[in-house]
Amino acid sequence: MSTLLAKNISVLVTMDEARREIPEGAIFVRDNVIESVGTLAEMPVREADVVLDLSRHVVIPGLVNTHHHMYQSLTRVIAQDNELFDWLVTLYPIWARLRGRDIAVSTQLAMAELILSGCTTTSDHHYVFPNDVTLDHQIEGARRIGMRFHAARGSMSLGESRGGLPPDSIVEDEEAILRDTRRVIEEYHDPSRYSMLRIVVAPCSPFSVTADLMRESAALARSYGVHLHTHLAENERDIEFTREVFSRRPGEYAEDMGWLGDDVWHAHCVKVNDQEIRQFAGTRTGVCHCPSSNMRLASGIAPIRRMIDAGVPVGLGVDGSASNDSGNLLGEARQAMLLQRAGGNPAGLRVREALELATRGGAAVLGRDDIGAISPGMGADFVAYRTDTLSLAGTHHDPVAALVLCTPGPVDVSVINGRVVVQDGNLSTLELPLLVETHNSISRSLIRGR
């Protein structure tokens, strides 16, 4: 049995039910679970196997990323001036050359980037399975780096010849998709509290899968009690496709397919209307907001303020590394805040609301009540940022707000599932320079055509 004590925390942001922010805070962890939170004087135990003195730090719950495409870190800064559909058409032929090792390496690189930005839990929506690629490559990468992972088994089955967007060369047979999805659920899904690995059923999008696959995927997921995830209403062309092919608005399509409920979350939802917002709120259907990607691809500004006010569960996502082109979740909290103010309301999204979307909000979207806050009984996921840095100079009166309002810096300490994975800004679970070198070599080969 191991113990950890974080003490003398300059400001401890708990995100608990009372949203307490504790000066001179402390956290006591036994094994992978938070046992006590308060000041050091209030701790029933003041000694531990591992002691962290965080007197120059703000500590927050580990950030939760609810949408990503990690393999895309291999193909950044391509199709720089395209909207979504043209961007995809440019990149599909490159992604068709992916191999299993590429997936394992890009997963680790993307996770390293997320961890160093303060993220401790991530989902990844992997939907391209050419050559020898399987979801197992991602899962092994996540285990080695030590990140809490929701692995979404994505899929594409509707190729160009049948009216879809992706080329036929990278779509899969629907029976094979369902069979492999069942396999990875049975082999890997861990529904227990504090689980480090869960499987998600995740057909890619209305323009890349059939209605039959959407319905069958929903039935499969619910037979196993796992969550569902897809893209929805990302831009105007996405809306046009759904109208032309299915004669439906996105919300109507989701309802007809069985894709509403508290076990479902949709990425983007930039173009949902008020009726669809009410529909999502009434069914507790989650939304992942990806502000940087939406801006990069000129998709628009998602109506996040209206969603929050209506009661829609909302989390944040960095989205694919080729449409962001970054993996900084604290940066997404900042972008989300700024975008909701761009319409003219200076309080369109408040600083602490943005931070809440990145923590409690993301946990709720993933269907978790064991992460996203620092309180007794929660999983021991928290991160610490130094307050004595250049970017936070002059913010001593509110260093919590500074994390969102100022340029986000890397974490100094990260604890995931009770394990210190970042210390003094250094990731301890892998050799980062070697990973970057290997990743860049694969990227060059992939983009050149092997």
C-alpha cells in the first residue's frame, strides 16, 4: 500500500461540489485514491511514502480531453487553408499508408503532449484501420505512458462509390467492424471505478458510415454497457450531407439512430439549433467542444453558452493533431473562453467556467464520477503549475484565473492514478527525445509515400 502527500499548495482548486479553492492546501492519497483534502493542519496523516512540496504552485484536477485523433500528429500542418471536407480528402490518401507501429508511436507522442499540458485522462477517436492497424496498438501505447484512457473504436464503412466522403480503400466491412468492436470490448473494457482503460463504440460520422452501422453500433454498445461517440453537425457541408442523404437535421438523425442519451457524446456540434440543444439537454446527451480545430477549419463557433445554460453536458477536446495542430487542453479552455466572448459578451464564458469544462465537464461527458475533482473518494489525478514563471508574473492576486487568461505553460508536476508521471516538468514514463525522433522519422516516411 503506497501513500502520497502534496502539501503547502499555494492554491488548491478542488472543483468539488462547493468549488472550494484552498490556500496552503494539502492532498493525501492512499494507493490511487484521494483520502483527505484541506490544509496540512487538517490532514489526519502528515507523512507519506512520497511527499510533494508545492508551495509555489497552483494545483487543479487533472484535465479531461474528450475528443482526439492521435494518429494525426504524424500529419500536422497539411491542407492549411481548407475547410473540413477538402481537408479530409487531402489527408485520406496519406492516412491509408498508416501501419500499426505508426499508431503506437503517434499515440504516445500525443499523450505526452497532453500530459505536459495538464491532461490526465483522454479519449481518442481512432477510425482509420488500413494495413495491420488495430486498436491494440493504441492501448499498448497508453499503458506504457500511464495515462487514463477511453479508447474509441471508430470506423468508416461508406466509401466514395456508395456516396460517402472517404475513398473505398480505407473503409471497412460493417460485419468486420462490429466483430472487432465486440472483441476489443471483451478483451479490454474495464468498467470498474478508477478504471485506467475503457472502450467506446464510435462510428466516425454521418458522411462516412451507413445508418445501419449507426443503429447496430448503438445496440452493440448498450448490450455491453459502454459509451457511444461520433462527430455531429461540424460545419455547413456536414449539415447539407445529413439533409440530402437522410432528409434529417443532425438532431433528428441522432434520435432516429438511437444516438441520444447519457451514454452518448458528440464532437463539435457547431451548427446545432435551439431545438437540438433542448433535445440534448433533455436526454443528457454530451457535447465535446473543440474550439481551436473549429477555428482552424473555419467551421464556426459552437453555441456553448446556450448549451451550458440549457443543461447540456459539455466537455473540451483538442481534436485531431492535424486540425488543431496542437494538443494543449489548457489552451483549449482558454480558446473556449475567448470564443464565447467574441460575439460581444465579455462574460460569455467566465474563466472558472472554462476550467470547469476542462475538468468536471469532461468527466461528466465521459460518464465518470471518479475523476474531474479533488475530493475524498476520487481518483488521484491532479496537476501542479508553477506560479513563479515569466508567463504568470503579475498574477499573484488570482493565479487560478491566470492559468486560463495567460498563455498556458507546461505542468511542473502531474499525478495520474496516484503515480507521479511528471516531476519538475519532466515526463518520467518514457524517453521524450527518442520518442520525438522516432515519430518524426515515421512522419517523413508516411508523408513521402513510404
